Amino acid sequence: MRGLQKMVAADTYCPDVVVQVASVTWALQEVAVGLLTDHPNHCVVNAARASQADGQASPGEVASTIRQVIRL
């Protein structure tokens, strides 16, 4: 983000800034995909092992998170 701010402050050629914004957006989306992939394998399984109530709540939490990501 700071790099993008510096580019804008330096009056960098707009298409170059847009390309960098797209790169950052893609990178953040990849982080989100990684977290959404890992979360069910780790956190949901641990919640299910901890208690039945936690195990039942976890899939709803995952679905809610996916809904928020899709709205991007």
C-alpha cells in the first residue's frame, strides 16, 4: 500500500499505478484463498473436536466468509 501511495504522490503514469493495484489485488486474493483453504482443514476440524456446538457453527462461519469474499 505504501508503494502505491508513493507512486500516486510521485504522479506516476496512471496505467502503471493501475497495473500495480491489480497486482496487489491478485496477491491479496491469493492470501484469502489460502486462508479459506486452510481454515476448514485446521480450524473447523479443531472446533468439531472441541465440542458439537462449535463443530456445528463452523460450517456456517465458513459459508458466511465465502459470501463476503464473493461480493468483492
